[in-house]
Amino acid sequence: MIKRLRFSALNVGLSYVAMSLVVLGLFATPLLYAWHDTIEQSRTEVLHADARSMTNLFARRGPDALATAIGMRVGGELEDVEHTFILFADPALAKLAGNLPAWPREVSTSPGMHAASIEGRNRMVAAVLLHKVLPGGYHLLLGRDISRFEKLEALFMSGLAGAACMVLLLGVAGGLLVRRALLSKVHDINRAAAAIMQGNLAHRLPAYGGENELNTLVETENRMLDQIEHLVEGIRNVSNAIAHDLRTPLAELRSRLEELTVTRPGPEQTFIEIDSAIADVDRVMGVFNALLRLAEIDSGMRRAGFIEVDASAVAGEAAEFYQPVAELQGVALSFTSSGPLMLAGDPLLLAQAVGNLIDNALKYAQNNGTIAVEASLRPDGAIEIAVSDDGPGIPDEEKNQVLERFYRGDASRSTPGVGLGLSLVAAVAKLHGGALELTDNHPGLRATLVLLPSHIRKCS
């Protein structure tokens, strides 16, 4: 089994070097082939052209005229023996004219193309020869030196080898430089990660200037660390809040039970204390039930049970449920809707979310005040359920904080509750692809539950 190469900057550099060499070879191979083919074709055409010219001269004026013309061409010397070869011979292959001393032994008497080694002045020369048999049995041999371009080919191959070496050296050097730079940045990231692992959640990975893949990764990791720090801080705050909110009812419960044990009052007082103890237990259980619902919502488990729901009907039923409570408090509770508003969602969670908003409005509404529940469709297709009251409202600086779990503003400290109502509504809105928006009602608060039907269907 072939093991996969480890990914590293050096391996990447070597891979690019190998690819560059392959590309260089793919470029040079057809070029060299075309060079050889062109030279061979040109050489053959020249030989055939010379052969036709001399054959025509032989046919018109005879062997003596051809011998004279060849003699004039070679000048009676062997100056051109390293480039062009000519031999005109009689039927017995005896030389009549040309710059070859005799018929080459490697060339047969059959006409056509032949390859042979011709002895020049200083060395043996590789040549390609064209043999033509003329009328009367005469022989004409024309040849060209095929090694005359060896220096040019050697220069081309040397340049190709030099280019390959340069690509190799630059690739290796570039790979080492990239590896060094990358390892330096990875070392910085490792040190930052080690600091975070040791508990310093505020530490962040070092950012690098410019736009590159590594910087994008660092920015993504830093955003993830921001979210992790926020979640850890939230868990810490929630734990402190749970401990604080549960301590009071548990302390009251213990105090009542201890007082019952010490004083041992009559049955009527005992049952009154028991009822108070049950109320304390219910308060504790309410906190845990709310946290469990929030955990289910955050995990997305409730999304599996989404069905087609009319949000307008859910809001209307919630308003109708709280109508008697509003009448007892002297508050005018109204409901208006633009018609059926269908979406895929969890009807129980939606009802609880709208109920929490109405219950919250009832806590802070003025005496003989008004609460308006409205269900409508936004121009962008989103569904909104708004609950407006005329109470004291929420300061702008606390509008984001009240959505945090167990947070209670100054205006709510004298009212019952543990600070999970709006957190639960915000979680339900997020589960349904929307958000909880808090705005001023002048006077009072307008809490709007925004739901996105298309997003919900896609998620489900």
C-alpha cells in the first residue's frame, strides 16, 4: 500500500517543481520533434530537387555534360565534403565526377535513400544519401551531412537542462522559504492556542496584514474564540444566577421547615407553611423547567416536530387565554390580525412565547392601561407578532441585556420571575429563523416576535 505524502510547504514546493518539469518536457518534446522533422524534410527536398535537376541535365545533354557540371560545382576540391556529397559513377561504379573519392561501401546499388558514414577530412560524417540510377546504367549519389546541426541541438538541450535546473533550484528554494514563513506563523498560532488552552480565553490568534488564506483562517478562528468566550462567560453567569435565584427559595423552604420542627404549630398554621413551601418548590421547579426548555430549543431538538401552524390563530388563542387576567387587572387587552399566517413551526413553543410576552406586558402595564396584540405579514414575507403595552418600558442600554438569561433590570426586581421569560422568547424566535425585537412604544414597550416561514421550511 502506497502511503500518502505528508502535506507540507516543502512537499507542495517539490510538487510544483515536478509539475513545472513535466510542463517543460511537454513543451520541449514536440518542439524537438518538429525540429528534427523539419530538418529531415528540408534535407530530403533539397536532395530530390538536386537529383531532378541533374537527371534533367543528363537526359538533355548526356553524361559528359553532367560530369562537367558536377565538376564545376564541387570545384575539384573536397571543401564541401562535411556538408554536401556528390558522386557520378559509370555502370561499374567507377567515379566520373564528384567530391567523394569512391563509391561508399555502405551504400548498395539499389536506388533510394541510404544512410552511411562518409570519411571527411578530419572525422567520419554521418550522412543521408539519395541514389538515382540514370539511363544507360549510370549512377548518381547525392548526400547531405546529418550531423551539421548537432551543435545547435546540443545548445538547445543544454538550454533545456539549464532551465530544468533553474526550475528545480527556484522551486526548492521557494518551498523552503514558504515553509519557513508558514512554520513561523504556525508557531505563533500554536503559542496563542497554548495560552487559550491554559485558560486565557481573552487571548486571540495573531492577525497578519493583507488578504490571504491564512489571515482569513485566523479571523475565522478569532471569531470562533469570541463566540466560545461569550458562551463560557454566559455559562458562568448562568451558573451564578442559578445559584443566586435558587438559594433564596431553598433558604426560605429550609427556614419554614426548621420553624415547623421547632415550634410545632397547630394544623392550620402547619398547612399554611406547607403551602408556602410548595410554592417555593414550584418556583425552583419552574427555573429548572425553563432551563430544560431552553436547552431543547438551543439543541434544535424541537425542530424535528415542526408542523404547519397558523401563527395568527396561536396569537389569538394566547390573547384569549389571558383576557380574564387582564380584566381582573383592569387592563384592556386587544387582538388584531391580517388573516391566516401559515408557517412550519412548533405550536406549543410559539404559544408559550406569545404567552410570555403578554404575561410580561401584564406585569408592567399601567392601571386601566392597554395591551395590543397584533399578527401581520411584513412586506419581505416575514411574519410578526407584536405585543405592545403602556408600561415603563425598557431603557435602550438594557434592551440587549434583558434577552440574557437571568438578567433582571431595576424595574423588574419588585415583580415575580427569574429573568428567563424574554430569553425563552428570543430562543423560540431563533429556532424559527427569526428574532425578538424590542422597541419603544411611547410610552411602554413593543416586543415583536419575527418569524421567517421560508427559512423554517428549509431547516425542517
